Amino acid sequence: MTAAAPTPPPAETPPPELSPDCLSDALCKNVYELTGSTWFAEGSYWILLKPLRIVLIILLAAAARFLLQRAIRRLVRSTTDASVPTLLKPLRERIPTAATDPGEFVPERRRQRAEAIGSVLSSLVTAFVFGIALLMILREFSFDLAPLLASAGIVGVALGFGAQSLVKDLIAGLFMLLEDQYGVGDTVDVGEATGVVESVGLRVTTVRDARGVLWYIRNGEIIRVGNKSQGWALVVVDLPIGFASTEEATAVLRTAAASVALDPDLAPQIVEPPEVLGVEQVTIDGAVIRTVVKTSADGQFAVGRELRRRLAESLENSGITAKIAAARFYPGIPTAGPTATV
């Protein structure tokens, strides 16, 4: 008599309470096998997977923001070194013929400008990275992003039309910083306001004029800027000599101008020695002789005042001033003297 063959064990059948979707999902089945909880296995997608994805998106966004801002900080710090990144170089430094001496650009001014640009770039990076992260998180919650993006576009267009002047000011301020058109402490001419720049922002620049008035100027309204504090300056002095000898007056003025270049207090501010060009124009009162001197931007006012003083004194000491005064008396007009009595 032969022994009966052993019957195989019955195959494990999944519990009937699990839904078909859960049975086809490996995560749901594994969670059920580990916990034995039907509701936890059914909700594992929302309880475990979705939060993990959201946390991963946030961590990646924070890491990307950290790396980008670190790169921006390194870019800003490098501006104090000899090798400055091209992005943060003023346009006049990118052009080889614009400046002969790289040391004429103040490191502190460059540092302030770089920090302002770095702050703008950091804000843009934060908004861009976390904006993308927010859209990805909304997609994880099954939001339809198409209407949201369309609405955002419509709102952006409406804000763009409503705040055109603000956008114009911000863009103009950003390009002003990138091009280093002026900075704090510069003497500028922006049209109606001429004075010293006290603060520079993305939207507004403040200028203090010679009378002490503080002007708030929107960057978008600045059409042209005359900066008197960049590079070098040319001091021009025109002096009338009447109908005196031009050769004699030119020799006197050259001697006085040369003494200004030899002044130890003013010599460091003089780039090129003063030069008497000669007769610039002839008026009804006589000839006018022009004298010029090339100075540093900061020293133009001190050198100009001293040059005018010495040139005027030289004409006075040489007697040319007296000739000018005598030539102004018309013939036939009696001079002051004792009054005749009848």
C-alpha cells in the first residue's frame, strides 16, 4: 500500500479588506505586512510618501538657496581683491582705455556697491528658488497649476501696468549700480539738483546741494548724470587782461601757474602741470587768456581756488590790473580832482 502524497500548504491570500489599488501598490502591501493595520496601509501614500516628498522638496530648495547665496557672498567678498569678477566691474573698468590707474577706484566704494548688488541678487535667488518649490508642493497636493499660473500672469500684467513707474525706478537703479554711475560721496549733476550723493537705493537717490537742501530723486526720472568725482578733472580759468601786452601777461600767468604746481600741499592733487593756452577770446574789454590744469577729481576745487588766487595776484603785482582799470575810462570824461571855482 502506497503512502498518500502530502498536500501542499494553501497559498497565502491577501486579506479581503484591502482595496484593489492597495493590492497593486507595493508600498501599501509592505506597510500592511509590517504593521498589520488596514487603515494605515490604505493611507500610507498620504501619511508617508507625500510628506516625505514635500520635506525632500523643501530640503532641496534650502540647499539650492544656500549654495547660490554662498556663491553670491564669495562674489561680493572677491571685490576687495585685485582680481574682480567681470560682473561686478564698473563699465569704465572693463574698457582698457577708460582709466590709466586702477588704483584710482576706491575699494570701499566698490565694496558698498557690490554689497548692494549682492543683496538684490540674494533676494532674487530666494524668491525664484522658493517660488519653484511652492509650485512643486502644490502639485504634490494635486492642485491644477494651469489656472494658477494663468491667474498669476494676469495679476503680473495688471501690476506691471499699475506700477510702471516703480518698475522703471527699480530697473534704472539696478543698472545704475551695475554700471557704477555714481556712489555715496560723489558730486553729481542730475539736472535740477547738483550736490553730494548721500544715499543710493534701487528706487531713490538722495542728493544734498550747496544750500543744504536734500533732494529725493527717483532713479527712473534721471535721464543724465554728470559725475564730478570720477577719474580726473580739468580746471579752466579765463582771465581778462584788457589791452595789455599778451606776451607780458602770458609770461606772468605762467610763472604764477608754475608756483601752484610746486606747492607741496597741492602737488599730490595735480595730474598734469598747469598750462597757459593763450588768448581764448577778444571782447570789447580786451583779450581773455585761458589757463588749464588737470587735477584729481577730489582736488579740483582746492586747486582751482588757489590757481585763481595766484593768477589774480600775479596780474595785480605786475601792474596789468592797473592798465585794465585805466583802459576802462573813456576819453573826454574828467577824472576826480579839485573843483574849479568861478
